[in-house]
Amino acid sequence: MCGIAGIVHSDGREADPALVERMCAAIEHRGPDARGIHAEGPAGLGIQRLRVVDLEGGDQPIYNEDRSVAVVLNGEIYNFRELRRRLEASGHRFRSDGDTEVIVHLYEEEGVDCVRSLDGMFAFALWDEPRRRLLVARDRVGKKPLFYSLRGGALSFASELRALLEDEEVPRDLDEAALDCYLAYGYVPAPLSAFAAVRKLPPATTMVYEGGRVALERYWQLDYSRKHAVSDPRELHEPLLEQLREATRRRLVADVPLGAFLSGGIDSSAVVAAMAREMSEPVKTFSIGFGGGRFDELEHARAVAELFGTEHEELHVRPDAIEIAPKIARHYGEPFADSSAIPSFYLAEMTRRHVTVALNGDGGDESFAGYTRYAANALAGRLERIPAPLRRAASSLAGRLPEGGEEQSARNRLRRLGGSLGLEGPARYERYVSLFDAEQRAWLYSDEHRLALGEGGIAAEAIAEPWREASGHDRLDVLLEVDVRTYLPGDLLTKIDIATMAHSLEARSPFLDPALMQFAASIPAPMKLRGMEKKVILRDALRSWLPETILDRPKQGFSVPLAEWLRTDLREYSRDLLLDPAGLCRRRFRPAAVETLLAEHEAGSEHAHRIWALMMLELWRTEVLEPRAVATA
């Protein structure tokens, strides 16, 4: 796992090695073990390496035999040994024992299509000197990030925004439509970024920069249309578990200490169970707790650790959000509102003291239907047979229910679902998953800002486009496919990549193995979701591995008591931040609207995640846009 950066000119200029050095220095935390620079002619490639495989011989950049092709890689190629055997049989000579070198030789054989043969998590940049061609590619699911900026005569790229902004030629103008998307979803969806001149390379996409022109191509997507032809789901239990074991086995290759995050939930417990079956030594597991209560899963994690005899480490913390929130804002580089980044940062910091690689359970919910919103929206899809006027009437009544209590309370769920019944599928789902829906954003914005934004509808299109392109026919399949293309890479994978790489820790996710994900996509939807019962087939398949106390307990999620903090410890901090006359909120939002959110939350209404989103927007201003001084990591 590493960080990459670079620049290629198409206007005759030579790449500046000092710029590439500065870009690498900005992401040294991603790979503190070695720095490598290739700067020849128009191309400059840089790499900060975290040594995981081939510790002595795998430093980058890596070249082909005559050094006409250079590559830098962030990530891991899990099938590199199979590819190496194939390439050696074709006459290619290797100088290292790591995974990066297969890319240059595979490119010589297959050109840009080489990415289709790679199984792994990756973002890489390859410079083909004879063709004066830059190839940049991102893995299928979007585990590893890649930002880029194209302007007249140059393209620069980096694993994180902070590195890209070391290039002073990249304009700093904000993308107001992207910030509108942020308020809708809590993250900026690809290909947008918070800066108008910067874009994210989408998952499963190649970018070729040649002759001053850019060509993007999507090379992979899940197919939900083809289903396993079985009548009894038990026929799929053993194949499913074998897929999980194989995905885990491929992620155990490392020349450094390796362990696993363990929350005590189904997915992380399943990964630990698979690791215990594949490893000859005890699994090292790591959990975090918050001193008891409904946000603390240590009891369940401990039970799984005891079941498999792991070497278990626990961290009991009282997170200091005032101290860690600015740090989070700096590392994410653009506004990011998922408050579970807080425990993720603490967990990654603790885990890195013991291991360099940690497996996790990310992706299980998106493949096997683990969220309540899937059940709610699948039900709403069936209600579309009711005449639209009746649905609109029911929606109007449900929308009048007052907000109150916890965000996931039955009343608030009914309010969200019922209030969207009058909408069509993609618009309903957009509203259901939004922090601020379109009406709420219009209420929040000042008149000037609302007029400046216009009626672009970009936030809605972030859901509508993958909905239109979905391959599945069942409503649940469509919802899963939309999340795999939006929420999964935009929120969850961004969260874990930044949190782990901030501490030089590599995270691997067996549930995000493309073969396992395709197997799951081919499972008939009714085998995953039965009424309000979620992850049915995964739970049942795992009963041979895990106890009922783990499999049948309600989902907790990885969260912090944010609502309580905003009424106590963070009350004054949030008010000072959001009511600052110099803030982004003051410039874009109606002060009365912000004050209403704060007051209603203090009185018992549930606005915690909306307030947190506004706070992280302000902290992004103070830590990234207008830093008062050079900040430490």
C-alpha cells in the first residue's frame, strides 16, 4: 500500500522533479518506508512506498527490461504470481519478487487492456516513453483513490488531494455543484471533487493521456441479471463459504505482520473465521470500545476472539472529537461527513502498533443486503402498484410526522419512507439516503446561493444514472448495484482508505473480492432479503462457522454517540464553528436556518448528522482552504 503522484506534460515542457518530490512529501504517511521518483522528459512519477511484499527488492518505480516503460502502484495485485508465471513463459525477465513488476510486462503484452487481467486493489500510473502515453487505472470496486487535474498542456495526478494541490498550477476554484452533492450524501461522489479543476477517476476505469487528450473507459461492472438456477438456497451455502475462504486466502500474502479488525458484527467475524481456517498461527484481532452502552461492541468482538483463539487487542477510548475532527478534515482533503471516521482513525492508530496489514469486513452489506434501507425501499417499490394520487396523499401525511428521537427510530424511518412514497424509485432512494434532501437544501441555502446553483440536479443524477444503467431486474438488485457504484466507493472505502493510510496501515477486504461480489450478485434477491430480515443467505451459510449470538443480533454499525455529544461536549464548539461570520456556512446558508438546526437538535429533534456535515464543511475551510499555519498530520 502506498501513495502515488505525478505530472505529464504534452506541451514540450519537462517534468519538474522538485514538484514530484513535494507531491510525494505531502503523502509520506501513506508510505513512509521508501520514496521513488522517475523524472525524465515530460513525465514525472512519484511513489511513497509502504513495504508489504518483497521488502528488499520491490521499491518503485519499476521498469520493463529496457526501461522504456515505468510504473508506480498504490495497492496490491493478488494474482501476481499466476501472472508472473505466464509472463515468464512468454520470455519476460523479472528483477523483483513483488507484484508491481507484473504490470509493466503485462502492459507490453496486452496494452491498456492489461488492467482486465489484474485482480487486486490498485491505482497505478504507467508511463510509456516511446508512445509518450500515460496510462492511469483504478481497481474494480474503488478501494484505492486517484485524483487528477487536466489543464492546457499538462495532467497531474495523486492518491490524495493534498498532494495534487502541491502543483500550484491546479486552480483552487470550488465546485459548488459538488458541495451541493456533499450536503446531499455526506461525501462528494466521483467523478466530482470539491475543486472544479480536479476530478476523481471512477472505479473500474482507465484513463489514457496521449497527445494532450484524455480518454476514459470503464472496463468492468457487476452483472445482476444472471442468477444461480437453484430452488433451495442451501445449495449455495458451501460455494459461498468457499468463495469467502478463497478471497481471504488471497489477501493473506504479506511479508509483514498481519491481523484483522473485529467489531463482533457478522462481516468482520466471518473474515476472522475464514482467516482462522487458512492460517497456521493465531489471528491477531483488534477492537475498539467506548465504555459500554449501545455504541460499544467489545463484548461481541471478545466472544468471537475467544471462539477462534485469536491474539486479541482492545482499545477503550473516549474520543475527543474536538481534537480529532480537524485532523480528519486535513487528511480527507475535501468535505467528508461520515462520523464513523472518528472510531476508524482510533482503531487504525491502535492496530498499526502491532501489524502492517489488517483485513476487514467492508462490502458484506452491499453484496448481501445488510441495511434497513434496502428492505424499506424494496417494500416501497412494491407499493408503486398503488395509484399515484393515493401514494402522494399517503406521502403527504407521513411527511407531517415530526422528527424526533434517534435517527434510526421507527418513527423517523416511517417518516422517511412514507414521505417518499409519491416519488419514483431513484428519486425516492435519493431522498431516503440524503442528509439534506433537495427541499431541505433549498431551505438551508441563502437566496443568492440558491440562484447561483440553479436547477442543475447533479445530486439527483448521482443516484439516477447508476439506477438507469443497473443490470438487475429485482428492485433489491438495483438498490445494491446503485450502492456499489456510489455509497461504497464514495463513503465507506474512502473512509477506511484515509483512516488506515493516515497511520501507514494497509487494509484488505475479502468481501470486496470481485469474484465473490459477482457470486453474490448472482444470488436471487429473495434469498438475501426476506421481509425485514436482511442478509438471509449469508447468515444461514455462516451458521456452520459462527454462533447464533453473533448471527442473529441486531446490526449496531460502527458509530459514536454524535447526537449526545452535540448536546453536551460539542454544543459550544459546533455553535462557534457554524455561526462564524467568516465561515462557508455564513456565506452560503441562511443563518436562521443553521440556528434552527442547532436549536431543534438541542430540544430533542434528530439533526446530528446534518450538523456534523456542516461542521466538517467548516473544518475543511479552516484546515484545507484557509489553513492558519502548517498543520501536522
